[in-house]
Amino acid sequence: MNKNRYLLCLLVCGMMLYYAVPNLSVFSEGPSGIFAISWLVLALFVIAGNLSALLYAPKKSNVRAERTLKQVRKRLRSN
């Protein structure tokens, strides 16, 4: 479920970048240049965070195997 959310966030961020980058003037002076640079930096953070969460999420099979292993260990200890 979470992987779908991360993928959706990446797609939405890519779509926002697709529409925003042609309208952002990074080399202009004043508040508009600062806004453009800060907006791109924050978009980069969003992409990096979602990619790292998507790539480093634990696999479900490993989590299930660990849970069953813990349950087996508890049963062995109680006997």
C-alpha cells in the first residue's frame, strides 16, 4: 500500500515539475529568482524522499518470515 503512495507522490511531483519548470525563471534577480530556486530545491527533496522510501522499504516476505520465526521461537521457549 505504501509503495503505491510513494509512486503516486513521485508522479504528481513529476507532473508539477513538468508544468512549473518552463514558467520558473531561476536566473532572475529578486524574490522571483529566490522563489524559483527554493521551489526546485523543495521538489528535489520530495523526489529524493519518496525515492528513498520506495527503494528501501522492507519486503513483505521478509517481514512475514520474521514474524513467523518469532512466533516459533516463543512456542519453543514456552514448551
